[in-house]
Amino acid sequence: MAGHRSVFPTLRSQPLAAVGLLLVVLFGACALFAPWLAPSNPAAINLLHRLAPPSHAHWLGTDELGRDVLSRLLYGSRATLFVVAAITLTVPAVGLAAGCLAGLAGGIVDAVLMRAADVFLAFPRLILALALVAAMGPGLWHASLAIALAAWPPYARLARAETLSIRDRDFVAAARLAGASPARILGVHVAPLCLPSLLVRASLDMAGVILTAAGLGFLGLGAAPPTAEWGEMIAAGRRFMLDQWWVAAAPGVAIAVATLGFNLLGEGLRDRLDPRQR
């Protein structure tokens, strides 16, 4: 617990990590308060003002259907936040459970779980996510599930490695002698010690999740129209990049800023929570 309490002093002492935290908080605030921040309805079509340049009426211009780009950008952050939240809440937990169970049980359980992880690791994440979404059909839920299925093996392997270094320590042996069940040993003595490494991995991995979600949206496999989504906005604006650059540039910059924020925050957490970096 002391390590977790000292995260925030570390962020204060590391300007880049503090900038990353600020960008992540800003990203979350834009997504949560999009209905109040957006100047207009993101789905409202106005062909009289199609491809209008940035102005006082439309700060980031309009797209090919006359929709306000800033409004669509703010609402698009909600789709990205949904994917990030879904991955953050499910994938580390699944990877932690699978990795700790494999490392603590060993034998056939370890072999089955790790070979299953190897099968998923044999394919690039984006390619595997594309195949899974193509099989399940496009949609935000299916995109999140596909990314989660492609993302859990590294967490499981990391948790297994941590468990292998912990399971033979004296305090685990003492818990066994005291009559603790395997489930108690796993939940009380092993998993909490594996958690910091997985938190660091998750914070660094969120940038890749954002890029994968944007890639699926770019290919038309993300959120269904008229729902705003950053990848879909770039795909729609690529036809106008030479003349109406703002249509694709705005979501591209948003993806870059969100990715940078998670990367900087992850670096700061790694410097604090990973003892090998001290």
C-alpha cells in the first residue's frame, strides 16, 4: 500500500508523468461531459455548410455532411473511452487470474493456459482483432471483445512470471503450513504482489488499445454510423486531406494526444512501481 500512496508524489516530481496524467484526465473529462461541451448535435447534417473551414461558428470546421467536427470529436472520445474502460476493467483481471493460476498450480494447468496464450500471441494484435470482429460483425461491443481477446496473453505471461518468483518464498510456505487453501494463497498472498506490474503494463498498453480501436473504426469495423468515432472520422476525411485538412487532422491529433498521455503516465508509473527501474 505504501507503494501505491507514493505514486502521486512521484508524479509531482516527474513533469512528463504529470503531463501524461493531465492529458488522460482531460481525455476522460471530454468523454464524460461531451453532451455539455459539444457546441451542437454531432449528427446534425447541414449541407449548406459542408466542409466549412474553422471559424468562430465551427471552431474545427465541418465535415462532408456539414456536421460540426468539434462536436463529433468530443462525442467520438466517448466511444474510445468505452473501449479503454472495457479493456482496463477486464483484460488485466483475466490475465492476472490466468497467470497466477498457471504459475501456482503448474503441471497440466500451466501447460494448457500458456499454450492457449501462445496461440493468441502468434498473431499480431490488430490482425487478430480484425479477424474476430469480421467473424462477430462490426460494432463497439464486438470491437471491445475482439481487442480484449487479443490483449490478455501478455498480462497472463507477466503474472505467471511474477507468480513463479513468489510461490517458493517463505511467507507462502508459512501460509501453506498454517492451512491456507490454494485459493486464499492465490488471492491474498500472490495476486496482490503481481498487481503493480500489471498496472504498469495496462497503463502502457492503453495507447496500443486506442490505436487498435481507431484502426478498427478506420476500416469500418468499429462504432456503427451515425455514432462518432475517431477512426471512422479519419477514414471519412481522408478524401479531403489536401484541401479540407481539418476533417481528418482533428481526430488524428486527438488520437496522438490521448496516446501520448497514456504513454507518459505509464512511464511514470513504471518508474515508481517497478523495483527494477529504481
